Amino acid sequence: MEDLGENTTVLSTLRSLNNFISQRVEGGSGLDISTSAPGSLQMQYQQSMQLEERAEQIRSKSHLIQVEREKMQMELSHKRARVELERAASTSARNYEREVDRNQELLTRIRQLQEREAGAEEKMQEQLERNRQCQQNLDAASKRLREKEDSLAQAGETISALKGRISELQWSVMDQEMRVKRLESEKQELQEQLDLQHKKWQEANQKIQELQASQEARADHEQQIKDLEQKLSLQEQDAAIVKNMKSELVRLPRLERELKQLREESMHLREMRETNGLLQEELEGLQRKLGRQEKMQETLVGLELENERLLAKLQSWERLDQTTGLSIRTPEDLSRFVVELQQRELALKDKNSAVTSSARGLEKARQQLQEELRQVSGQLLEERKKRETHEALARRLQKRVLLLTKERDGMRAILGSYDSELTSAEYSPQLTRRMREAEDMVQKVHSHSAEMEAQLSQALEELGGQKQRADMLEMELKMLKSQSSSAEQSFLFSREEVDTLRLKVEELEGERRRLEEEKRMLEAQLERRVLQGDYDQSRTKVLHMSLNPASVARQRLREDHSQLQAECERLRGLLRAMERGGTVPTDLEAAAASLPSSKEVAELKKQVESAELKNQRLKEVFQTKIQEFRKACYTLTGYQIDITTENQYRLTSLYAEHPGDCLIFKGGGGPMWTSSSWKPRVTTACSSLPQ
């Protein structure tokens, strides 16, 4: 602004000087004309020419003075601008060096953070593995606890069943003892009764024999009585006859005595019959008693057998201490053993509750750790994103610094060219404009670097907080590891079972994968067969139409093919005949007549050549357009893609540190737009990429 003010003052002074000179010239010319009015015209002309020459000299001198002043001012402004540019260049170089140092520090910090992040990721993976192992241990322990609970439940059921059985056996033993005692007393009584009954039976047998003898005697007596009655009737008849015949009156008292005897005997026989009926009743009662006695003997035999069986059971209970190794000889020992089992069951239940509570605590801690791990993983992802943004900002700064250095070099070159080529009038405004633009760019770079430093400090503070959180998580993980180790020691599970289960799980996983692969292969074969036209005859029915368009098209294709084959054969025969130079058959002449003429062939050749030229031009245009498109993509995106071999592509960055840094991708057999068909190849640039 000061230079512009100085230039305006110089121009105003020059204008005032020119006006003053023109006024003096006009005044002098007026005086000369008035004094030399009577002179000649030639003298006036000479004077006017001299005055014009003087005015021209004065104007040239004033213009030279003005140009010299402007030159001095331009040299001063040029020196000032050069000094300021050198100062700005030195400050920009210092700032650039500072930015480079800061970028290097940022890169080192970023690498350190990457290493810390990698270490944290490794620790997280180790912790995840440990958590998985803890989960597996917890699952195995829970399975063990379930098995123990099932075994305890079964033991409790068996104990309750044994208690009931023992109580039943005790009651049955007591009942059996009472029954045995009662049966022994009854047996003694029955034995005594049996002895008495034996005696009575013997007496009854004797009486029965006597009765049988008396019955025989009674039968004889009855026969005798019958005989006597007959005799009596006869005697009565005889008595009647005696009455009539008084000759037998002498025998009457003797007959009366015999009759008395016979009556006494009949009375005695009647008494004997009554006693015989009584004896028969007594015999029947004795027989019933004998049946009851036999039944009692049978029940006694059954009771003796049951007693022997119970004695065998008692002996087996007494032998339990030998078979089971337990001191169980009596039901009291068994009840004590049951009480001990109940106490053990209570202790195991207490342990089980403690283990379940610890397992729940571990599960809650594991869930909390998982939540914290998720939070940490989210924070790590955020930190990665921030790191990527910082890296992108650092790259942008590097690019900006490169652009600034290029612009500085360009400004220096422009200033040199201005020093050598431009005129003095055009130099100062362009220089000031460039200086303003350079100052604006430097201020923007300073503000951007300050923002980057603020973001970097904020990121470092956040990383410090994350590091503290990671340390806290590591301490908590160590505590959980110690708790899990104590839980593992308390669980006392066997590694062999875990290994076998793991092997079984791996085998099942392998079998599942194999079955899935077989399923995929079968599905692919089924789809291939379906595409080939195969179908399930049990589900699908094929209807053959009489007017099928596909069959009609196939028939037409066959006919066209046969016609073309016949025409080819005719043409081959014509060519052979023409090559031999002999006579051409009539059918071949007709075929030759049907061929196109030479003009038509020439026209067709011209059309083919023009089409080939068009294709060639299109190819050239396409190649040029492709080159332009590739250059535009390269300049806009900063990446270039080249085809090295078949299905192999090379990706090169514009801002690569080395010209040989590139990524190579191998295309698979699938479609190019799917990500699964691209496979990266290992190069030297892959090792420098972050994992």
C-alpha cells in the first residue's frame, strides 16, 4: 500500500510539472507573437520550432527524471519484496522443517500407538482365549455339578428308598419275630394238642375198633334179634298155638326170662348205637381238628421257610461290611450310615451352592469383562479411526507441504522471470498480489498445523486415558485369572475328559463340515441336472405337445444344416472341377450360376474393408479414450491400475514412497464384481501396511 501511495504522489507531481511547463510555453509564445508582430513568418516558425524542441527536451528530461525515480522506487520495492520473500521462505522452510519434525514425531507416536494397540489386541486375544477357557471350564464344572446333583438326587432317592425299605424290613422283622414267637407258642400248644389228639386218636381208634367189634356184635345181635323176633313171632304164633296148646305152658317162664334178656340186649344195643353216633361226631370233629392242624403245620413250614429267608437276608446284611467295605451289621449301623450320607449330602449341597454362587459371580464377572471388552474394542475402533484420520491428515499435510515447496519454487522462478522479462510498470502489483497470496497460504498452514497439534494432543490425552483403562482391565483380568485358577482348583475336573470331549467336538465339527460339503456338492449336482433338463419323475410330469415350438425349431435347424452341408459339398465339387480344368457337371454349373458375381464380391470386399477400418478407428479411439480415462483417474484418485498378466492387476499409488511399492491382486474364477474372487498377492509393500 505504501508503494502505491508513493507512485500516485510521483504521478501527481509529474502532472503538475507538465502543466506548469505548458503554461510557461504558452505565455512565452504569446509575448513573442505580440512583440514580433511586424516580423516575418519564417522567424516565427523558427522560434516556434525552437520552443517545441525546448519543450520536448524539458518533457523528456522530466520523463527521464520520473522514470529514474520510479526505477529507484521499484528497485527499493524489489529489494524489500526480495528481503520479505527470503524472510517468508526462511520462515516457511523453518515451519516446513518443524512440520516435518512434528510429522516424524507424530509418525513415531503413531507407530508406538500401533505397537501398543497391537499389544493390547494380543492381550485382548489372550484374554478372550482365557475367557473361552474359563467358559469351557465353567461349562465342564457345571456339567460336573449337574452330574453330581443328579448323583446326589439319585443317592437321596436311593437313601429314601433304603430308609423306607429299612423301616419296612425292621417292622417286618419285628412282625416276623412276633409271629415266630407266637407261632412257637402256638406250635408248642399245637404240639401239646397234637399229643393229646394223638392220644385221643389212639383212644378213638381203640374205641372205633371196639365200636366196629360192637357193631359186628350188634349186627350179630340184630340178626339174632331179627331171628328172635321171627322166632318171637313164630313163638307168638306158637304161643297162640301154645295157648291153644297147653302143652307148652311149662316153657313160658323160661321164654319170659329170655325175652327180658333180649330186651335188655336190645336196650344195650340202642345205647351202643347212640354212643357210636357220638363217637362218629367226635371222630368228625377230630378229623376237622386234624385238617386244621395240618394247615397249621403247612403255615408253620412256610413260616419256617420265610424265617430262613429272613435269616439269609440278615446274614447278607451282616455280610454287607465285607462286600461293600462298610461297617453295616445291624439296622442301627445302616441308620447311622444313612445319617452320615445325609450329612455328606448337606455338605455337598453347601459346596454346590458355594460353587454355583462362585460360578454365578464368575459368570457375572465374565459378562462384565465381555461388556468392558466390547467397550474397549469400540474404543479401539474409534482410536483406529482417529489414527486413520490423523494419518490422512498427516498425509494431507505432507502433500500440502510438498505443494507449498513447489509453489515456493514456482514463486521464486516467477520472481526471477519477472526480474529478467517484465517491465517496471507491471512488476509491483503482481508482486504484491503474490506476496499477499503467499502470506495467506502461510497463515492457513500455521492455523492448520495448530489445529493438527491440538487434535494430536487431544488424541494423546485420549490414548493416555485408554492406556489407564487398559491397565485397569489388565489388573481386573489378573484378578479374574486368579479367581478362575482358584475355581479350577476347587472344581478338580480332569483334563483327559475335556480333551476327549474336545476331540469329539472336533470330530463332530469335521463330520458336520464334510456333510455340509457333500450337501453343497449334491445341491450343485441337482442344480446342474435341473439346468440340463433332468427332473424328478415321481414329482414332475412332462407333457409332450404335438405342436412343440422347440421341436419345430430343432427340425428347422436340422434341415438348414443338411442343406448347408449339401451346398458345401456342391461347392467343393465345383472347386475341384475348376482346379482340374475339366468339364463342370450340369448340377455344379447350376450351383455356379447361383453364386454371386465378381462385382458383388468386390462390393462385399469393400464393405468388409470399410468395416475393418471402422473397427480399427474405433479401437484407436477407444484406446485413446481409455488412456485419457486412466490418466484422469490417476490424477483425480491418485491410484493407477495396470494389467501385468492374465487375471492379475497391479495397483500403484501416486504418493508412494518408492516407485516399486505396489499391490498385486489375482482374479479368481468367479465374477469380477464379487470380493471373494479377488486374492491379494504378497509384495514388499504389504509388510509396511498396518495389520
